[in-house]
Amino acid sequence: IMLKEVLLSVLAGAVAFTVGILLGHFAIDKGSSVPDWVRDASHDVDECIIEKFLAELDTNQLRGNLRELTKVPHMATTPGDEDPNTGLDNAWKEDYKSIHNIFSFELVSKQLCGLLVLTRLFYMQGKLVYANQGKTSDYELLNRALDLRGTIAITRYGGEGRSKKAINAAKFGIVGLEAHTTLTLDTLPKYQQVRQTGILPIPAQPIGFEDAERLICNVHLDIYNTERLEYSANVMGVIRGSVEPGTWNHRDSWVHRAIAPSSGTAVMLEITRVLGKMVKEGKWQPRRSIIFGSWGAEEFGFIGSAEYTEEYFSKLSERTVANVNVDISVFANATLRASASPAAQCHFYSLQTGEEQVLYQLPYLRCDFHNALMSHVVGFLTGAGSDYAAFMHYLGITSMDISYYYDWSKTRARIYPAYYTAYDTFDYTTFHYVGFTSHQAVARTAWNVLLRLADSLLLPFNCSDYAESPEQYLSQAVTIFEEKLAAKGISIGDDVKITCCGVKGTKQHKHNFCLHNRPLKVRQINDQLMLLDRAFLDPLAFPEQYGFRHVIWSSSVPTFPGLADAVKKAESTGLKEDWDQAHKHISIVTQAIAGAAHTLDDVI
């Protein structure tokens, strides 16, 4: 009996011990096995934050911002441009020297008429000749029938940038130039490029199309510009990220400029107001830092943004995820227009407002995205029409540009009639854009893009989409140049096509890889996506164009820019060394695309 009692006691003790162990293991909260820093690093976009922000954007605030910004003309370095009451005074300023041309006489009115900057003091008189778009071919055609020496050319916008129109004209002995808007303009608004000294060889003056109609006669020009070296400031603000320690707009103008660029500045100010309020209230902090930049001296050749990218070259190259540019936020009030690097184009189709996708509600974007070329829907960001140029072409940073635009089913206009004229005022804006809802739409879109770039666990870039743009460019190059190159024994197509397929083939691999939500894996993928555009940089590809290093997007031609320029030059000279340069650019493109594909491979 005693043995039985002992055995029962031992058994009861064992059971009690086992129960105690189990209770200790399962009943006591031991905390998560995942460290806090891992959980913090793995948070993704909060859709509630987006909704709160959209509700805060106020059209009255946008209207007030624009009224304040356009009270006086704000040419770079003038008091109007540096006015601390614009709402940007709580950020820091970075000053850069800029060569300016300022009127040397006292004006009756404070209003400055539009002028084409960087010209010298001139007095001249001559017959006015119409030179279409001011391209070299236009002047050559005129020169067959007329002696252009001593004449003044009048051109319409498009074809060439305003500066290039003047440079082209000077080669034919033309002594002055006027550029005017047109009612049916269907060319890009501007393409400015620094050439040697940056000073135009002849004076140039923008005017309205009605003035152009009256001026087909003898014209006398007195240009009272004087050259001065002045300081122009970039105004910068930052919201620091919580895990991984860009939007941009330029501030200066030629006149009051209620549309370009003040409409963009008004949008940026409203975004910063709402964001600042949310951060101060502790409701939100971005995963990645956001820097807001108001660029100075854009009208003098993108000086503010170019100087900034040069000064912070290493930091921006290594750390910048993307650049969101808002210059003229509202050209018209019909529909949204977005242009972007290929990897970022699909990002616009993920934007949500309520239950419907933003872009599918818009007139000329209402189409099946997956069955249409992206370039017909969200355009490629080519050329150098705004401050994104240095970020895209010089640093290879994925960039986007957002604005409200015309309905192209009704008009092919690309510029509003008051562009660069004294009529571009606050009253003009209130007349054409009643309620400022177009400005609000741009602000909402820019914020939506910005938040997803700043807060997404995985960057919202689709690398496989990038393969489609080189494929399109290759198709254009084969169509335009294959026969000409073949006649010189130069082959094009196979190597580039193989490398394009190499980029496209990374799609499934990356999507599977991204399913692993481990912070270091996520960081690896994000670094590869962020650096994709940098892989297309070649500092030696365009030796005559310092600021252009991107072999895909360095111009607005519909194919590889280096190849297009080289073939054009070789055709005009017929020299073997120039055809060799064309062959060289095929190799440059092939190597760049292959390098981009390799950046998406697994890290060794």
C-alpha cells in the first residue's frame, strides 16, 4: 500500500510539474520573437493617411497661395523673388551665383515685360521675316530666297527651344528674334540648353500671337539689358524619414507668372502646409525623407537645380529615390497629364481616390493600360523642359512631371495663350480656372505619388516596363537608320534586342523575390530598383553636352539620342570617322542596356 501511495505521489508530482511547464510556456506572454526594429522597418503605405490628406487640401488655400505669389513680378534675384512672405521662409536657403540681364532704366510700371534672358545690350533695326519654328532648316529655306543679314526673325514656339532659335538665327546674320505663341501650337513648350558661355548671340523677345500679327513690317529694337552677377537662392525644406534617413518646383519668373511657375509653387505650398500639420500633430512620419525644393533662377538656364545637383552630386546619386517635378501645374482645365521614367509609369495607375482609379477617370487617359503603349497614356519624360533635367539626365534619378492639361480630342494646343506675356496674372488664372479644382487635382495626385514613394515598403517601380521603352526605341532606330547604316557596313538590332530581353526577363524573378518581407531583402530590392536609371548613364556618351549623360532620355527624339545625332552628323559630312561615331553609339546603347539588366541580377 505504501508503495502504491509513493507511486501515486510521484505520478501526481510529475503531472503537476508537466502542467506547470506547459503553463509557463504557453500562458505567460514572452513577447514577440520579431524585434521592434524589424516591425518598424516592415510597415507599408497607410491608405488612411492618404484619405486624411486629400480631405485637408483646400482650394481656398491654393487660391490664397497664388494670389500672394503673384502680387509682384518675381524675376530671379529681385525682391519679388526673395519675398519672405511667400510661406517658404521657415526652410533653409542655399545661394548660388547667376549671370543676369536686368533692365538698366526705370520702368513706368513695376510690371516687367517678358524677355528672353542672357542677351546683351543691343540697338538694331531691320525688316521682320517669319522663320516658322526657328530651326536651322527653316533659316536655310529662307536664305535661299532672302538675304537674312540684318533682319529680325519672328518665330513661333516649338521645334527648337527659345535659346536655340536665337543661336540658329545668329549663324545667318539675323540680328534679333521674337518668339510668339500660336493658337494651334503642338510642340513642347521649352527646351533650354547651356551652350558654351550661356549668353545668346542676339537678343530675343517673347510676344503674343496678336502682337506678332501687327509686326510684319520694319522693326526697331532697343534692348536695355545689362549683365550682372547676382545671388539666387534655392529654398529647401525637409521632412525626415523614420526608417530610411523628393518634390521640386522653380520659383522665379519673367513676369507676374500666375501659371508658370506660380501655379506649381502654390500646389507645393499647400502640400507642405498639410504635411507640416500632420507631422506636428504626430499623425504621420514618412518612411523615407522628403525634400521640398523651390528652385531659383530656372529661367536663366535651370541654374538653381543644376547647381544643387552638382554640389550634392554624391549624396543625391547614392540616396535619392525619385524626383517629382511640378512646374506649370495647370496648362488648361481638361485632364491630368503625367510624364515619367518608364519604371515609374505604372505607379500612376495604382493611385486611388475612393474606389476608382484616378487616371481612368480622365478623358484622354481613358483606355486599357495593359493593351496600349504606355507612352500614349503616361508619356516618357524626354527633353529638358523643366528642373527635372539635371536630376534625370545628369544624375539618372527616376523622375516624374505632373500637370493639368488640354483635352487633345478638342485641341492640339500645348501652351496657354498668355505664356511668357504680361497677361499671365492672377486675374487671368481666376477667369480660366474657376474654383481652383484643377490645382487641387494636381496637388492630390502629387501627394498620392509622393506618399507612395516615401512610405511603400517596396518602391512602386516596375523594372520590366523599362524594357518596353528601349524596344520601342530600337524599333524606331531600325526603321529610320538600318538601311543607312547597312550601306556603311554597320549592323543594328540583334545585340540591342538581346539586351532588352535581358531586362524584361527579370520580371517574374523579382516579383517572387519581393514576397519575402525581410528588411534586408527589401532594402536590396529597393536599391536595385532605385539605381536602375543610373545604369543608363555614360559620362562620355555626349562629350559636347556636359549636362547630358543618360543614353536613353537625353533628348526628345523618338529613338536613341546619341545614335540619332551621330547619324545626322555623318549624313551631313559623309566622313568615315562620323559614321564610326554612329557605330560607337550602338555599342554604348548595347552596353548600357546590358548593364541595367545586370543591376537587377541577384547580388553576388
